[in-house]
Amino acid sequence: MRLLVKVARMYHERGMRQPEIAAHLNMSQPRVSRLLKEAVHRGVVRTVVVSPEGVHAELEDALVERYGLRDAVVVEVEGAGLDVTPALAAATAIYLDATLRGGDVIGVSSWSATLLESVKVMRAKTPSAAEQVVQMLGGSGSPEVQLHATRLTSRLAELTGAQPVFAPSAALVGSRELRELLSREPAIAEVMQAWSRLTLAILGIGTLEPSPLLRRSGNAITPADQRHLEELGAVGDVCARYFDKDGNPVDAPFNNRIIGIEPNQLRAVERRIGVAGGLNKVTAIRGAVRGGWINILITDAEVARDLLAD
């Protein structure tokens, strides 16, 4: 035990390298290595990780364990009631920079202001980090707002060295028959086929109240549909697919008019990153993680604490 302590102190406190310790104590380097491992095993050496201010590793680990997530990123937002979008956008850009791997087929939801901000601050990947960036929801709408949605897909493709695949249709069309006709158009058939090849999905999480961006786009649901969704118990959506507080899909009256990825296709994607924050979205975020709509969550600390307090 005395030798364990001596070797451990020389290595961890005095910063001596293993060959130096071996020479000083007249023993082999493999024996020094074995003694250091035994010091950890016996509790002589204990590793303590101290998170810097603003890093919430404990909250992240707790979210992963509580909801069975693959990963979680929790960001600090300074000041109560402030816009969480810049912090979430920066965290998303950093996360993608660290985790994108070559050959990914990335799906992206078109109508997310946070994702739009993310690509503005994201660095270009060299070499190429993806094969394709695919819209998972119809991208057409009012010309002013459609430009933003198109820019999101094209800019993310540019940053990752991928080919963009656009969905040249409104997210919500007038009838089921029109959706069936449009799905046979070559350009739309191409994007629908690409949904089955996705390896990564980047998703906004919406509430029952359409976001300002979605409302301006002309793709928002009508007040009548919104009231119907409330009656069905809907609390939020991912790619216009609505779910209740437990994450169960809701049989919305317009489901057969959506040009967007199907729920079973989305859940088959290996990594599904949900980016959302703000206490007004807690119920929707909770439903999304409970229902497996996402398996990676990027959110703010206040929301994380609320999710864990439930």
C-alpha cells in the first residue's frame, strides 16, 4: 500500500512520467503501470470531474437516463425570459460540427427559426461530412418566407459538402387526391425516396400554436384544425406530425394532406436531434422525448430542470 501511494503521488501530484518513476524506484515501467491501475481500483486515486460554469453535464446525464435518450445538450441562457434561440443555435452548430461523419444523409425540417440561425453560425466541414441534405417537409409557401426555408437546406448542404434535395411543394396541400398526384411527380418522388435513406434528422419541435415563421409561410394549420387538435389532446408537433402529452400520434384531420416524412420513417432514423427551448415549449418537448420522436435533445437549462422535475 505504501508503494501504491508513493507511485500514485509521483505520477498524479508531481507530474512524473512512468519511465521516470520506474528509473527512480528501480522497477520496470510495466510494474509502474500496474501499480497505477491498482491505485485506482483500491480507491487510492479517485477521479473528480468539475464542470465549468455554464456546463450542465449532470442535467444532460439525468435527461439521458430519465428519457432513454441517446444524448442531450443543455445550454445556459443568461437572464430570465430572454430569447433562447441564439444559445440553442450556437449549441446545435457546435454539436453538428463535432458529430457529423462522412456519408451522412441529413434530413432537416424546413420551418424552424432556430435551425435557420444554426446554419448561420456553423463552420464549413472539410472534407465533406454528408452525401445529401434533404427537406423532410414541403418547403413551398409565401415567397418571402420560402426563401428562408430554401436557404436552410442549401446552406447546410454547402457547409457539409452535400447535395441538397428540396421538397418543391407546400407542406400542406388542399386535398388527399392532390397529395397523391403530387407524390407521383418525379421531383417530389425523389425527395420521398430520400426519406428512407436518412441517417440523421435535425428537427424543430413545435407547439400547438404555429410559430411566426410557419404562420407567415402560409403552411400553418387553420384555427378550426387547431381547435380540433386541442380536442384530440395534441400538445406539439415534429414535421407537422402532431402528438399528445405522452408522445402518442394524434389522428389529425389533415394528416393525409401533408407532404412530409411519415412518423414510422422518422422513427427509423438512427439519430434524431430535436432542437427546442423556452418554458412555453416544455409540454411539447416532453411529449417528443416520451414518444421517441427524437433521441437527442438540445435545450436550455430551465427546460431541462422542468423535464426532470416532472
